[in-house]
Amino acid sequence: MRGITSEFIASAVSHSQYPSGRLPEIALAGRSNVGKSSFINSLLNRKDLARISSKPGKTQTLNFYLIDGNFYFVDLPGYGYAGVSREKKENWGPMIDVYLQKREELRAVIAIVDIRHPPTKQDQEMRAYLKAKGISTITIATKADKIPRGQWKNKLAEAKEILGLNDNEPLCLYSSENGEGIKEVWREIGKLLS
């Protein structure tokens, strides 16, 4: 499976603004500076589908991207960025919570962590939330190109342990720069949608 066509459809802050049509959706969650936009662009072989900003915290809505006319990626606002006002963060919480709990089209969440560092407290909280809600998860350890290949195995084992992932839960290494892991990620997405 590989996304051939992709287009931005909508930014939404409430249920009334979500796309209609009952297509399955896969949400993307992660810290503000973890590289979600780069992940989307590289996975879909696009340069500027998802806007990349030098300043974290720019995604402040639920952004829907239609893939191959068959399903949506839904980019959620990033968490853990200190430069965003408390009021905005407080608004994001309910918006994300309503989407994750009530959106019938949601099939899974791609949870993105940075392979260079142990998963943060916020990463662990997101993991616990998704597990408690029974939401299927693919964990992506991105920025693999930023560390030596010899460290990959230990870093993945560390992330798996900290997040409490079991052997049946996918943990994929990924690099938006060189495409490392792209086939594995698409394979896992295909399993969710089949």
C-alpha cells in the first residue's frame, strides 16, 4: 500500500466541520516539534502538503488529508510546547478529546516519538490515554537519520519499554529525510484499513 494521491480537505475545530462521507480515518499525534508534518509529507511523497514551520505549535486545528480517495490522515495539534498560551492548550484538550472519543470513522492513531530521546511524560500520557480508550495505535520512532544506525535497536527497545508496548503493537523506525521505514509504515496502515 502506498498513498498515490493526497489532498488537504479541511481544518476543523468542531464536529460540524469534519468531512462527511464515512471514510476511515487515522489520526497523527505527537509533540509539537516531533516532525508530524515532515512525516506526512515524506510518507505521501509531497513537499508541502502539510505545512512545516520552524516554530513548533503551529498546528492548532484538526487537519484532514484525503489519501487515494479512500481514507483520511487527521493531523492533531501537537502537545508539550511551552510557547503556546495556556488558553489555547486548554481549548485543544477538549477538541482532541471529543474527536478521539466520539469520531466513529477513527480507526487508529499514529503516535510519533523522537528516536533520539526517551519518550517524554506527555508521550507516556498519550499512550496511556489511547490504551485506556481502546484505540489501536502504531508508534513511529522518527528522526532515525539523526542517530547512528548502531543505536537504533537499543533506542527502539528503550521506547518500547517506557511506553509499555507489547509485542503485538507496532513500533516502526522512520526517517523523513531518507525514507527509512516507509514500507513498514505503509504495511501497518494497510493492516488497519483492510
